[in-house]
Amino acid sequence: MTILSNNQQEIAERIDAGHADEVWRDWKWHVRHAITDISTFERLLGVSFEDEERRQLEETLERFPMRITPYYLSLIDTNDLWNDPIFMQSFPSPAELQVEPDDMEDPLAEDADHPAPCITHRYPDRVLFLVSNVCAMYCRHCTRKRKVGDVDYIPSEAEVIESLDYIRENPQIRDVLLSGGDPLMLPDDRLDWVLTELDDIEHVEVVRIGTRIPVTLPYRVTEDLTDMLARHHPLWVNTHFNHPAEITDSSEKALARLADAGIPLGNQTVLLAGVNDCPRIMKTLVHKLVKNRVRPYYLYQCDLSEGLAHFRTPVSKGIEIIENLIGHTSGFAVPTYVIDAPGGGGKIPVMPQYIISWATNRVVLRNFEGVITTYREPDSYEPVWCDRKCANCDLYLKLDGADESKAVGIAKLLSGEDPTTALVPEHTERFERRNGC
């Protein structure tokens, strides 16, 4: 018999009286009984909102829908409701209706970098493949709030096939990230089909799945699911834990199943005001993650999506957190702090600076303790002679056919193959004056 916590027992009984123990670990039961309205939330948790609070909450839901699994609901501490990190990530706030001047509907320009129905192609060798628009829960900090609950964004089979064709026709794509929505909300056979199609594309070397399922609906990680996923290596899974309170016995079992299936696990955390903007919280989180074989991957600065202003922190807060991790815990437990650049510029690392100064043959550095030291570079560095013309290279580099002949961005300026000497933004006033504009 399943042993449930008091919260879980009470919620399950209020939903399905007399069947709590037999239904709680059925992930489809949680999907069917997801909480989508204020009254059900109040009834299941035994809380109530004042009339004015309810009016504001209902107004918020008209624009940004709510969906919470009974499992995630059971983690909320009703004794400190408004400060609870689980509550803040799952329950609507009237602050979501406060749109700041710099807020954007699609801050990462995913819809612009969109050459096929479900594809965002931003980086040269990898694509984002949105295979589902269904989530177990609607996170209040979601960067894709514009798509939440909109049936027009659910990809059809024809759109998925067209997207697969795009990947086939572009041999530079070696890495495909399945996202959504949540790919693990797809039926096993549908996800198996997508993965099989990708397996058959010779130039696709690795597939990643971005999912919050181990956080919000860990019972979805069944033996059947992990057995299926294990047939599609090399496969990576990135989870999305934001707070230590989300790492429960159930989520740990889900992570163990994935790891035991040979799937490397990473985690992407969003820095959220009032939720995890504290070095002690973040250190506890990364320690719990690595204990469960999950590598902290990214710490994201909260995006400029509409309705997220109340979650955003100054960038300095993220730097402070990283300063309290580097040197203070294992290196592999330190995520890379990034800003996903507005306008589609991609992820930009904004880590603390450890180089203090630099002169000929000498670098001045500081460590996490404030110790200042120097590293002496070689007086004479003689690399293997290279004319930077990669397309005609006859050196034996042991690259197994890797093609490095097409440089992009800063790499273009470092290449002797490309004549580019400067990268100039469009509409620069100095150049417009030259052209008489």
C-alpha cells in the first residue's frame, strides 16, 4: 500500500473519496484532476481568499490560466501560503497583470527564428523542436506564457513531420532539443515515434529532452517510459528544479529511474525573486541535485516575458549567488549563470570576473577567498603552424571529418579563411553618415 503524507491523503480523499491509496501514483489520475480554478484550490487545500483577492485572482486567470497537479499542490505549506516557494511558482498572482515597458510577448524571438512549424533554429548546429504544448502544470514564471492553454499552438502530426523533414534537410544540425510544453506529456508511443525518426537521421548525434515532469508529476516517469527512452541513446534529459522543497522522495525515485536507464541528467534553474534568490537556498538545491545524479547546468536570469516582472531580480543577485558557489562547493555543482538575450541572441554567460589584470606574459587573478595571485604565461609560444584556412587544411587533426570551415560571429574574426575584419550592427549612425543617410 502506498504511504501518503497527510496533505496527500487529504487532497486525494477530497478528490476521489475512498480511493486515495490506489490512485495517488497514477500519473493520468493527476492529469485528469489538475486544479484549474480558484474554488477547487480552496476546497482541496482548506484555504479561502477574501472577495477582493478572489476578484484579482480571477482577473489574472482570464489572461494566464492555472493548472496544478494534485501532487504539486500537496507540497504547498498552507501555514505560510503567500511566502511558500511552491505556491508562488504554481498559483496566479495579480502582479502578473503588471506589464513593464520592456516586457515582451516573445522575448527570445522564438517565433521569428522559426523556419519550420515546430522548429526554432538559432544556433548553427542545434535546434529547438517544440513537440508538445501540453504541460502537467502551468508555471507562473514560464517564458512561453503566450502559448499556455492555447490549443492553436498544439502541433499536429503533419507539422511534426514537416519539422522532421527540416532537420533531415539541414546536415549541420547535430543536436536536437525536444521541448514544448513538456515532451514527457506525450504518450509513450508518440514520443517513441519522434525519437525513432530522429535516430534515423544520420547527422543528428544527440537528442535532449527538456522537462519539468520530475518536479511537477514524478509518477509519469514509469518503467515503461524509461525502458522506451533507454532505446534511444545518446539521449540527455534536462530537468527544471528551482527550489530544494521540490526534491521529494517521489521526485528522487523518478530521477533514479532516468539515471539508472543510462540517461545523463542536467538541471536548469530560473532565478526567481522570493523563491530562490538566496545563496543558501541555491547551495542546498545544487547539493541535493548532485546527490541525485543531476548536474546543475544553467542558472537563468528571469526572461522579459509579459507578467514576470515581479519574479525578476537584478543581475547582481545572480552574481552574488555564483560567488557563493564557486570555491565553496564542488565545481560540477556550480551552474553557468546566463541571460537568454532578448531578441534571440541566445544564452550569454554573466559569471563573476576572476581576471584582475593582464600584461605581457603575466595574468593577475583572484580566487574565491580574495587571494590575489599571478600566472606566468610562456615567453615563447610556438603552435603548430596554421594559416587558418580550414577548408584546405592538410594537417592531421584527428577530427573524423568534422567541418570547421564555416565560422560564425567572433570565430569569423579569428579565422584566416574569412575576409571579415569587423562585425558592425545595422543602423550604426557613423556608417549611416558615411552613406549619406
